[in-house]
Amino acid sequence: MTFEETLARLEEIAQALDRDDLPLEQALRLFEEGIVRLREASAVLAEADGTVRTLVETAEGVFEARS
């Protein structure tokens, strides 16, 4: 699953959990899946951050965090 697909799935999960008619067991399964997807997305972002920092350091010869 791509990062964008993961974000889209997280949005679907959030919308489903906002509904009042969702059975508890289904809500718990969705919540658990949401936690897994959130961790996946966080890992991808952390890896991208590391890559950007490396590229900035390599390009400039001196490490400088960019926002």
C-alpha cells in the first residue's frame, strides 16, 4: 500500500468511526487497523525525513535541517 493509499484508508476509517450506527466489534477492528495504518504512515514519513536530511547534508557539505 502506498503512502497516499494509507492516508486514504485512514480517512475512511475515521469517517466510519464517526458514525453512530457502527457495531462495537466492527469499530474496534477498524480502530486497530487505524493504529496499524498510522504506524505505517509514520514510518514512511520518518524514512522520508531521514532521506531529505541526508540529501541536504550531501548537497551542501554541511548538515542543515530544513523545514
